[in-house]
Amino acid sequence: MLRGRVRSSFHLMLRGPLGEPSAVTRFSGHETFPLRRLWLRKAYEAVREAEGTDASEVFDKDAGIIRFGVGKNMVFAIRHWARICRVIEEDAQGHCKIGPVGNLLFHSETGVDPYLENIASTWLLHWIIASDSENATTWYYAFNHLNAGTFDRETIASPLRDLCLELSRSRASAATIKRDVEVFVRSYVSRIAGSSVDDQVETVLSELNLVREVAGKAFEFRRGPKPSLPDGVFAYALHDFWSRKERLTASAVSSISVEEIAFEPGSPGRIFKMNEDAVIDRLVHIDRTTSKAFVWSDTAGVRNVSKRDKIDPYEQLRSSFSRSRKEVAA
């Protein structure tokens, strides 16, 4: 893992976790492979059979070739993506166990989407990855800090290099960041010259159509309403965003404004690429869609959301999987 502490000036331009003095980053682990559809279930099944075992044994490069039916570098990539997506967890001693998302999706009796056939799963995985500044720094930076109308790979890589220059213990080289940015692009844009046929067929996040190639090597985010984004996933994301704000401030947050939900780094508006109107359309109905777990308020022009003291975010998520047929992404 490439870690370090910000010590100079670039981070002062960034709001959110990447602007904190103790910012932690990572630009490797995926072995240059985007997340593929069957990998998370493979990781879940391997850890379920050997729960409590040292993760290095479960994902041993030699045994993993047989266990997962992939090359050794892909074995490491499966472990990387399964950890980031909360399908598996590893404790301080390196022992692995099933994580909350693993049980939600793949449990033999209660799993809601064992083969990742529901678009709700894809939106959930996108949220988890792109909101993780510590383990998926390029994803987080691109979705939360990149404001350009169109961008190319260098538009993302250049500020990340600047950030890493200010990380006192970082060993993130320009080449490492370049590879990470390439994997980011291939994760969301399915048909890029030079990408493998397997990537084009199996890459999970590209079906969300959040990023499109516009000209040559330029790209743009597709902003606006997201009809295929389930209300339950939006509610889960809002709860996750709320919890991060409380951890960051070390205090309870009684309400959050529309502007924060739409525009603040790490917010649902930023990560789902929803404009303010699209966010408001979700929030005005959130009392009903969450059974008043969240409550919308618009008083004297002050628009915000409050929440109950205790919310089970996975209860909100389960409501998103009532349809077994995958919807087409907006």
C-alpha cells in the first residue's frame, strides 16, 4: 500500500479526506485489472470455505491459479477488489472473513444477487469504490474533485502526482499513477482501443455509463438523473456519507443541506454524477422511500435532510433488489 501524510500546499486546495493532514492514498493492488463480474463471488466462496485462515493462504498465487481458474496476477486482483468492495475483510493478523457486502449479495440463503445480475449491485459497488479515498484514490479523486467538462488521462494523473509529491512517505511513482488511471478509465469505458476482449465483456462498472469517450482520447462524465439508480442504494449512500461526516467531525450531525448532498466531496451527488435537480428529486420523496429513516425539510428556503438516530443501511439496500430482472443503465 502506498501511504503517506500530506505536508505541503496542494492538499489545501482539496476539501474532504484528501485535504486532511493525515490523508492516506493507494494507487495499486489491482495488478492493472479492472473489477470483473465473477471475481467477487469467487472471493466470497473461497473465504467462506476457509474463514479465519490467513488471507495469504486463501489467495496464494500458486493455489489460487487452481482455486480461481485465473493467472497468478489475477489472484491478487481478486483479493484486492473483494477487500475494497467489502465482500471480504482481513483483520490485523491477516485472517480473513466474510464482509457485510459479501453476505448481502452472496449468502447461500439470504443473498440478494449471487451472480451480480441486478443493476442495484453495480451502483452499490460503484459507490463503495468511488467513495474510498484511502484504497481507491484515483476513483475518489476523479469523481469528487475533477470538475473539467472533458478530460483525458493526464488531467487525472497530473494532480495526483502533485499530491503524492507532498506525501512525506509516499513511493507512488508517476508510472504507478499512470497505470492506476488507465485501470480507472477501463473500468468505466468498456470499448477502448487496446483493451482486451475479456475486459470489454466482463468489466462490471462500465454498464453504468457514467463515463463516455467523446473524441480521440478525451472523456466526459454523464451527469444528470440516474433512473436506474435504486432509491435504496441512494439511501445507503446518503447514510454512508453522513457517517463519514460524523467521523470526520467527531460529532453528531443533525441535518445535511441539499448543497452538501449534491456538491460536497464524497457526496451522493458527486459520486453518482447527479446534478442538483436530480438530487432534489430524490430527496423530496425520501420520507416515503426510506419509511422516514430520512426526512426532507423545505422551510423558508432552507432545504435539508434529517435522519433517525439509528438506521440499518443494509435494510435500505435490500429494498433495491425486489426486481430480479436487470434494468438498463441510464
